[in-house]
Amino acid sequence: MRPRAGSKALIREINEALVLDVVRAHRPVARARIATETGLSPATVTGITSRLLGAGLLTETDAVRSTGGRPARLLDLGTDAVLAAGVRLSDTDAYVVLVDLRGDVVASHQEPLTSTRPQDVGESVARAVAIAAASRTSSTLIGVGVAVSGVVDQQSGIVRHSGSMGWENVPLQRQLTALLETPVVLDSYVNSVASGLLLFDGGLAGRNLMIFSVGASLGASVVVEGRIHRGFSGTAGGFAHSRVGTDAGRPCHCGAKDCLETWASHWGIQRELERRGVKPGSLVGCDDDVIASAADSLGTAVANAAKMFGPERVVVAFTPEMNVPALTAGTEEVFRRQYAHGTTPPPALEIAATGPSSHASGAAYTVLARLFTADTADTSDADATGARGTVTAG
């Protein structure tokens, strides 16, 4: 990697990101603490915070009295200057949220899709973002994050595979950027959930985690020392299409058979119920054997993945249609049983609920995160830092 042209501008961008990140982590916070946390001089902190206050990225809160001298004014993140949009795509609709710099949702809109053709989806997304943003015209939209179920290469902006959308190698980021005329960041459902946890759960900085998403499809996010690991090809976390050790001949939408997707995703369970002559519908009260098999496959696969990585925490997030007690409790029981005779204790396990709002918010957080971390890679200038360039003070 080589620095961007204009080293002074790069240094200023890095320093502003450092300051904003300290405020995010400790808000509200005094300038003196920002100087201590960043290693910047008090004079430099004063100059940076003045610019960020002028741009509306920071705001001053009530003063607090120290042991001597005049009271210090605390700094917090601004709420009105900038917004990020997050879009959760499904095969039926585009669910959009707008979030402010503190991560709070300030507007939302749900737009039905006319079809899953990429061009039609792009037009629906553009329309949905425009409607959501119409009520917040005084704020600057710094970018749009889009969450898609499937295998997503974020760096290239390509959806490599999405069974729910019926897509293969769709260059969605490029299409959406042209339609929206604003920076677009693409990611999977599960990485969007991970982005939200990392940005606004203060206890996860520098941690090693695994997050699993259980819904229409399955996904995994590997977090190494507080950063999402994307792998050599940008598609790390290919959890859904690992093969279950059973020769049941269940066909998967990827073309293989007996993928974990066919056993433990909503799509796979519904296909198996159809094969058994059961009409698709709620999983509550459905065939116990199907749910038990899903829990066994899922709990075992999660445990096997965790044993290879050795995280300190595992989160298994179920979407509403999959948040069935028999499945969630069964998955947890199987997971813990896999560690019964191990030589190391199991990681902390959290069973969580997730859904369209958390996916969309997480997608927006991938955009916000770039304000708190300066990207020094020249090759990703246009996409990764374009959003930041629209709001950097001075």
C-alpha cells in the first residue's frame, strides 16, 4: 500500500478519525482525555475538534468541573450534520433506514421489489433511499450500505452467490453507485450484524469473535482482534455451503448436495417440508424431526467452526421466522455437547434475535465506520474514502 497523494491531507484525515473514534468510544468526553487516548498534543486536539464542531460532526455538551480552573466542555457526536443509509435486501423488498452519527435510526422506509432482476432491484433501492432521505434534507447523506443474503465480496462490490435472490456474480455496487450517485458499500447480512456489534458495543474492541446468521440463508462472520476477517478472496465465512456428513441427497441452490444450507436455513427447512408433503409456513409446531435435524446440524457446524478459530465469544443470531424455541434451544444444547469432552472450555455463547432492522442498521454502520477509521490504501480511495471526503471539515 502507498499513501494517498498529499500527505498533509492524509495526516489530517487520520487524526480526525482518531478523534472521532475516541469520542464514539467514550462519549461524552473531555478534550484532555482525547489527547491522552490519541497521543495528540492538546493544541492539535483543539484545532481538530474546532474543525469537527464547525462541520457538525461533534457537538459540545454540559460542562463538568475538574479539580481546578474553569469547567471543561465535553464533546459528543453530532446528530444532524451527516446520515448514513442502510438497505436490507430480500427477495420481496428493500428495507431502508437512515442512521445518525451516534447510530440511532432517524427514518425508515420499506419498498416492495417488482422483481429480483438486478436492474429492477437497483431502481427500487434508489427509490427507497430517496423516500427515506426526503424528510432529512438538512443532513448530508455520506453513503449507502447494502446488506444481501449470500456470499458477498465487499472489496469488488460483487454478490458472488445469493440463493434467495437467485444471483451469481452480480456487480451490484457498481450498479447502485451509478443510480444513487453516492458511495455504496456492499456486505452480507451476517457481516452487517457484526459491523453493528463492533461499532456500538464498546466491550468488543480488539476481541476475537464468531457471529452466525440463521435465516433465509446461513452466514458466518469471523472477527479477528476487532476487525472482520474477509479472507484472500474477500468471501471468508462461507458457512452455508460446507457439507453436512449425511448422504441424504438434498439438492442445494449452489448446485451441490447436502450443504448445511439444505438442513438448517429457512430455505432448506421449507424445501424439506415440501418434500414431505407439508405446505410452507411457520416453523412453530412443524415436523419435530426436521427441526431436530436442523438443530443438530447447525449446533455441530457452529461448534466445529469455533473449535478451529478459538474465539472468546460466539453469537448465533436467528431471524424472526427462525426464532423458534425448539430450534434455538436445540442448537445451543448441541453446541455445548460438542465441548463436553474437549480439552478447552467452550467460548461464551449468545443466542440472539435479528431481523430486517438490524441488518439494515448494520449496513449503515459499515458506512459510518469509515468516519472513525482512516483508510490509507490508495487502491480503494474512490470507494472507501469517498463518503468521508464529503464531510471532512476545512
